[in-house]
Amino acid sequence: MRLLVAEDEDPIRDLLARGLNENGYVVDAAPTGGDAIHLLRIYRYAAAVIDWRMPEMAGVDVIRAARRLGLDVPVLMLTARDALRDRVEGLDAGADDYLVKPFEFDELLARLRALLRRPARGSLASFEMDGLVVDSATRRVSMGGEAVDLTPTEFAILELLISRAPALVTVREIALQVWTDESRLIGSNTIHVHMGRLKRKLSHGKACIATVRGQGFRLETGA
């Protein structure tokens, strides 16, 4: 699952990126509002953590611009501004939640999980296919009621495949959504290695991953 962190203070941005990475998320970090809106145009994010005060474009303006572009990414706004009028402005601009600095990282994680559970974000909730269940909020996978132990990378690949099923997902799309530096993967066999391991872990179930040679992969219903 790919997240955007937009924060101009280096220590906070680095702390958030490191902590979210350790919890299994792929993170893009933006130091300015301009960088944030640029990344939002390129990637499909599961959620974004956006600071209010940033160079080039304030976080609240980044959110307004994203909404005008039709981007419905869930947004958690970070700010030291805790007046009622500020909270109202942030939420009216299109933020989904609001966290005041200083904050505890565990609370930020909990708020992100809550955003990802919201039914309105249907593509980011829980998916089921032939007994295979993938829960984006809890990051748990089960097959026929039994837990399936996946690495963070395997989970991210499976989440992408099941959210698009039965459509084809290209190798480039997988690289963009699952890896931070996707350019290194083009021409390598890294994705195919991870996909092979994921296929083996799902081999006892009805849902299966099909390879479309030269194009990508799709999650299909078993016979």
C-alpha cells in the first residue's frame, strides 16, 4: 500500500517515512506543497498525510487542488494550528481527518487505519474472491478461513491484484504502486521472483494468479 507524506520539516518527515515503512507501507515523501500535488497526479495513493504549512503551496491548498482534480485519496492533515476555525477550514477543504502537532506516532497509525476502513473508500477496504480475503486496514490475508503469512511486499502485490480483479495489472503498474524506486525494477526479474513466492503461498486456494506473458498478471477465479 502506497502512502504520501507531505511535510517540510526534515526530522518529522523522516520519522514518518521510516515509521510507516517499518509498518509495511511504501512511502513517498514530499518536502513542499508543489512536490505533493505533483506526486498526487502521478501515483494512486491509499492515503496521504499532509502538513498544513509547507513551501510553495500550503497543505490545505494541496487538498483543495487534489479534490478539484477528482482525486478522492483519504487525507490526514497534520498541523500545529488547533483553533476551531482552522480545523473547520481543513475539513471543509477536503481533509478526512485532522491531527494536531505534537502527536504520538501510534495515534497517527490508528487514524490512518480508520481512514482505510471507511466504506466510502470501497477500493481500500476488504476484498474477497473465492475464499481469499484481503483486509487493507488490518493488513491480514486469509484463504478459506486460514491465515496466510505474507511479507509486506507480497501483501501489497496481492492487494493491488485483488482490487483490480479480474483485470490485468501490468508489470509497470505493480512497480509504481508497490516499490518506492520503481525505475530500478524495469528490466529486472524482481517482480517475477516476488510473484512466484506469492503464487506458491496461494496455491492451495481457488483464486489464482495468472501470468500474461510480456504484459503482467491478473487474479482469476479458480475452476
